[in-house]
Amino acid sequence: MAYTLPSDADQRPVTIDGAGTLGRRIAAVYAAAGSNVRIFDVSAGQRQAARGYAEAHIGEIQQTLGLRPDRAGRVEDTGRLQDAVAGAWMVIEAVPENAGLKTEVFGELDRLAEADAILASNSSSLPSSQLISSVGHPERVLNTHYYQPPELNCVELMSCGRTDPGIIDALMARIPRYGLVPFRVRRESDGFIFNRIWAAIKRECLMVVEEGVAAPEDVDEMWKIFTRPGIPPFRLMDRVGLDVVLAIEEHYASVRPGIPEGPRKLLRSYLEQGRLGVKSGRGFYDEPG
């Protein structure tokens, strides 16, 4: 039977295992939206600082994310993992980016958390498939990758390979309640969605400067000009024309050995369907008019 969210989830806390920079931000967002939150960390100083941060930033986060709950959630901290996870409908792991440590943590969470609790990793680089060797119920484990909420309020959801699809469906529907925007990662991917895109942008920016093509401040000024209108990449490619985009990519491939073929294959598949973008009325998007 596919997973369904517990009917009493609104009355149950969210637990954050790890009180570092992201752990405390995640805790603050859930509390700002009205959920009770428990923070666990082996360091008393870290978890107390995380609780203080969450409580101090609730009002600011509510304003940033447009949250208007009947009440803010209560934030607690504890040095006993068993106490932290008791009754929680979701436990979010936010410990340091170490596969061995995270694997050990998930083994403990699987043993201690409620049978219907979702076990989520906030890892920015490690697929949860690499963290479940000590887990008896991998069907409740997945990646929920948060960036830097509240300003960067997206969350990427990626299966561990054995995640009950109902969990991802439930979180896609549930997470917007907290002022967060969920994105489904459709297959396992190192770096998820945006980190892969950012890696390519960052690398090319560094190359432009290292090769003496431009100074860092010029790159930044051009970035501001191009991002100011808010035109996203696939909409922009539709405007340019996918035939033109392909021609540019073919040129780059001819002068830079090693550029992957996949993007050009994708573009060719669209052109074969007559999807050239705005000029043909269809590209990545079906264009109005």
C-alpha cells in the first residue's frame, strides 16, 4: 500500500538532527509556519544556539515567506536522540557531509523513529541510496535537499531508489504549506538539479577570468543585467530559437573537445519535431499565438 501522510501530522513535530547552519535555518522555517520543532545535536552549545536562532528569526521568516499561521511552532532542543524523534512525523538529517556518519545516523533514526515517520537527508552531494546500508525500512528514506531558506526556499526531493513513491507525492503537496517550493528529482543525480547547473556556471565564470577574457567585476555586472529580467534558461532558449542554440553548441563542441553530446542530442530531437521555439510556436514550451 502506498504511503499516505499521517492524519495527525499537524499535531506532531518535525525533528532536525544536526544544529549547524542549515539545520537551524530549516528548524526556523518549520517553526515559523506553525509546526513544533525538536532540534538534536551532540553538542549542547550547537543545539542551544540553533534553538536561539530559530526563535529569534521566526517573525522575519514569516514576513519573507508570507506565512500567517495561527501560532508559531514551539522550538525545543534535546541531547537525547530518542527524545528528539519521539512522535515526529518527519526527521530531517542535517549532520556534516560525511557518508560514514550519515549512514550511522540513518541506522539510528530507522531504529528510534516512529514507524510512520519519513526519514529525510538534507545532504547536498550524497544520494540517500549511499546512506541506507544500516536501514531496515529504506522505503521511508529520501533526500530533501534544502538550500539557504528562507531566501532560497526551494527543496529538491530525490528517491533513495527504494523510496515509497507516495512519500514524494505527499511531500510535494505538503511542503508548500511551509513557504517552501518542492522540486521532484526524477532520477538519482549527484548534485541534484540546481547544484549541477550552478557548477557549470561557476566553472565557466572561473575559466573566463583565468583565461584573461574578463575581470570578475565585469562577469558579475553582466550576470546582473542578464538575470534582472528574470527570464529562465529554457524560456530564453525558446526566444533565441533552438536551431540557433544547437548551432552555437555545435561550434563550442568543435573548439572544445570533451563537451558532452547529450545536450545536442536533446536539441536535435526537438528540431526533428519542428519545435524551434517562439518562431515556430513550439519549443520547450508551447508558445501562445
